[in-house]
Amino acid sequence: MKIKYSLAALLAISSLNAQEISLDSISVTATKISTATKDISQSIAVVDEKTVEDKNILNIQEAIENIPGVNAESSTNSPSPRLIIRGAGLKARYGVREVMVMKDGVPLTDPDSFTRFDFIDMQDVSSLEVQKGPGSINAANAVGGVIQLITKSVFEEDKNRVKIGVGDDGQRNLNLKVRGALSENDFASVTFSTRKIDNEWRDNNEFDATQFSLKYGHLFEDDSSIETEFSYTESNMKIPASMTADEFATFESTGKQYDTVYQWQHSSRDSKIFALNAKYEKEVGDITYKPRFYFNTWEHFHPVTGMINDSDDNSVYGTDLELNYAHKLFGNDASLVAGVTYKTDITNDAKKYKYADYNTLLSAGWPFTPYISETLSDNKGDLAQVEDSRTTLYGGYMMETFSPTKDLTFDISTRVDKLSFDISGNEITDYDYASKNYVAGAGVYNIDKSYTLFSAKFGTIYKFTDTTNIYMSAATANQAPTTSELGENESLKKSTSVNYEIGIKTRAKNISYDLAIYQNDVSDEIIQILDAGGNSIYDNAGTTQKRGLEFNTVYKLTQNLDLGASYAYSDFKFVKFSEKVGASVVSRNDNYLPYIPKNQYSLFAAFNMQNGFKSRITTKSWGSYYMDNANTQKYEGYKFVTDLMLGYEYQDHNIQLNVKNITNQYYAMEALKDVYANVSYKAAAPISAMLTYSYKF
């Protein structure tokens, strides 16, 4: 059923307003200049420092899972979320795609839009922001939006902290943050974290990580500054197997997952990452220059479906040369943000190996050929493939914000990027999903492809009352395929996303709320198709249309009690799409996109007493969703999965108990069905608890 949207309905809600402005948050993401979220002509959510601390956030999905329009779930209790913003990122088989992730203004996302979360220490993050939809000047090759992680600047005076946590399932956590002045103009900070979790309720699900970060900052005599950060991460993550319908039924009744029949029992991702960035800032008259330079090098051992990836020579180089110009236009303050971006991702001699140890069975029918039934270890077998690749993105951006009158503000932005792929290799052996065995590979291959990516946004904000702003925006952006997707389908085209949005934002004495209504039309959207063997095939859909409504509110009932709620309605459909099913092509026109629930909502209550006692309860629900493009089967979702925090603060001491999924619901974080009716489920974590003590000094 189509929703009829009315601006009059938005205005009616403003009757809830009080008369004193409060409860607002500041964003540094949307305009690259500190701006109140109420004054941004786009949907943006801020998770503040208190929420991060109260929820004891250790993984990115825990921070953003209750933001309307964001689907964030993990099956591993580790930094491996499935992350989708308004449908963008749905195609990802692993990692995160189509969403730009940044930390303190430095991009963490590769040029082809792939993001790894294993080298982000969430215990160093004090707050974060989520900007939804296409058109951001930050979002190079990312139509889903921007996630900005914000850490404490080395120049920001703060107490040191040590934090220790222990919990069930072998959970252990240690975090240390120390900051100090080396001289009048020199400052440094160190963060160290180590985490471990056994997850004994299922096979192959251990996780551990050790992370170190060193920041250094210098203030020059001309008031300019430079801030640098060096970080190192070593992460070891086992990836659990999917389940059949019968195995999932067993999990639903027992909360255990052992001895599944899945072929690939030894999937994992073990990685080491070195990262370095530098940020310089200098004011010259009305212009502020903000050049940034960044570099990371990483290696990983990554057994997955069919192959073992082993790559130890990977580097990403980049720079963002930004300037902000404060000026007058129409007699009022205006700002211009402009810059150029360059980044390149280089991989040398990446290798894939066959599994060395596995069992085989004979196929049920003639000619009774053997197939791989189950891996026995993640030992490397014969070399299967070698590959070199270079992915380069460069471009420029510009955004002007101005106010023709005191109550009306416009922002106009654009960016243009060139993305180039140069991939070469030799596929000696391939894994064939139909026969479930290794076959001869395609041999030597070369892929040389480039895309021109354009994005633009026009937004306007009208100050309706002292506490309420109304906004409208129109934005467009391109999304190119990733390196791995091109390797499977070289003919993939870039997609084009066009988004229309209207909304209302109120920041009053006791209430804050945001309401957004949008329509996102995507042509040539790159989508994922599951064949009978579970193989992900990528193709361009003709057209998809995503319509949605998002609502988020916080109400201060008393001085000590905050109540909050969020709701997202998502009506995402294929307008025109023909799916390949074996030798046939089947129309999926007017079908719903899989995995995205039509209804998603959450509630929270936070109670803080002056004597130091604090508590927080949060509950989330997902409605039903289709498991396949054909819309033949639904997963019913889950209701009221609830997390609880109880804590006490006294001076510099803080002790708190965080219990996740306190009602111990056994449910699937993902349910899928392939084109031949085979279903698979990934379990969400049952109840877990961690007791944490922290001391500031």
C-alpha cells in the first residue's frame, strides 16, 4: 500500500513543542562544520557519549542498531555486522558496502566502498553520527550515507581511565586511556584495549582482539595545529556456520548450535592492521585549511566458502584537502566547504588456496561423483589463485550554505569522482557450487574498468517556530560495483540513486523528535542473488523504489527519567527486475526486497539519580520480512529483544552490569532462501552479561 505524505501532517506534530530550546545535538558530519542537527536538511542521528558509556558499546552494531532506517545485526558478538541504511548495503555478502565510514574526518572505507570494522576500537569512540541517504559531500562512492566515529581529540583535556570487564561466555575486556601534556604546546594520548569472548554456545565462534593507539598533537605559534594518530590492531575472529531449517528449530528450542551440516565449518578472519593519519588545521583570514593524510597496511588469513584467502601485502593511501570559507551572502552568514580527494588501494600477490582437509560423499544420482561434504580444518591446500589489484578514486567536492532570510536556509552541494579498477591474476582452480567440488579455473584474467561518479544535493530548512524546523531535500549519487563483484560479473554497471525527503525536527525543553519521509528511486541497483549452492551472484536490477517513514523521539519525563522511541516503516520494492533461475529468467516486478522488515521499532528508558544510581533498558523489534527475491517465504522477525544496564557512579568510580537479550530469546539475525528453495539461518546471540568497573584518574 502506498503512503500519501502530507506536509500538513508534519506541521501538526509541532503542537507538541515546549517553548525553551534544549535537547539538541551537534553534528560535524553533514556540513563538515559543527552544526546543530536541527539545522541540517537531511536525516541525521547522533549517539552521544553517555549512551555509548551506558550501553558499554564494544561493537559498532550495538551503537546504531536502534536508529530508525538502520538495520545492524551481528551473528558473532564481534566486529562483523551486517549493516544496511535504507536498503543500501543489502547486497553485501560480508563486510559493509555502500556506506562511507569515517573516524574524526578520516575515511576508513576503501575506494570501492568496502569497510572492515575489525580495526576500529569502539572503546576509543566517544560518540558517533549517522547521516542517511545519498548526496553527502563526504560520501565518495557510497549511496547509503555516512557513519562518523568521533574520538576525543588529543587537545581536549580529559581524565585518564582504566576499565575492566568480565562476563559469561568467557568474556574479558581491558581498556586503558591515558592523556597528558608533554609541554605547553605538545600533547599525547595512548589507548590500549584487549578483548576476548569464547561463545561456547556454538561451534567456531571465538573472538579476540588487541588494539593500540597513540595520538600526538602540536599547537603552533600562529594558532595552527597538527594532530596525528598511529594505531595497530590484531584481530582473530571465527565465523560460525549457517543452519538449515531443522538445525534452526533445534537452536530455537535449546539455544545451542553444534555439529551443523554446513560444508564450511572453519570460516574465519584473522587480521593485522597498521594505520597512520595526520590532520593539519590553519586559519588564514576567513578561510580555514584542513588537509588530511592517511595510510594503512593490512594482512589477513580469511577462510571462506570454497577458498582460503591469504593476503599480506595490502596498502591504502589517501588525502583529503579541505577548506572552509566563512563569508556573507544576502547580508547573512554563509559558508563554503570545498576540497579534493585522492585515495588508492593496492593489493600485491593476494593468494587463494584450496582447503587441504575435508570429507567427501558421493552424489545421490548418476554419475555418482564425489563432492565436498565438510571441512576438517582451515589448513591450506594447493594454490588456487593469485591476484594483483589497484583501485583508485580521485575527485572534488563543494558545498555552499546560505540564508536569504533569517528563517530560511539553503545548502547546495556536489561532488564528482573518478573510480578506476586494474585487476589481474591467474585462476588455477575454482570452486564449483553446482558440483560442490574444485574444478579447473579460468586461467589468466585482466579487468580494467573505470566509472565516473556524480553526486549532488539541494536542501532547504525553514524555521517554523523557535523550537521546530521543517526541511526538504533532493539528492542523487552513483554507486560502483566492488572489486570482488567485478571479479564475478565484469559487465556490472554503476547504479544511480535519487532521493526525495521531507521532515520536521523539534528541540524543546522536555522533548526532542525527528520525523522524516522519503522516496528513494534506484536504477541499475546492484543486487545479490543466491543460487542453489549458496553462491552469491551479483547483477543489476532494472529499478527499485524505496519509500519510508522514520520517527525518533526522546522525552524528559522528569529530571531523572528519559523515555525514548523510534520507528521505521520501509516499503522497498523491485519496480523492474528479472532474476536468473537456472536457465530461466523470472520476473520479480513489484516484489519486496528481501531481509528488510516493513516495520522496525525500539523503546528505551534511562533513569539517573543524583546519588549515583543509574539504569537503562532498551528493547527492539523487527517485523517479518521476505527471505528471497521471489517473495515465497517470510521470516517472522522478533519482538522485544531487551537489553538492561544497572550501574552506580561514585566520584571517579563506576561499576555497571550490562545484560544483553535479558529475556534470552532464540532468534535469527538473518534468514535467507536461495533460488532453489534451500533456506539458511544465522543465529543471533542468546543472553549474555558483563560486569564492568572503570576508574578515572
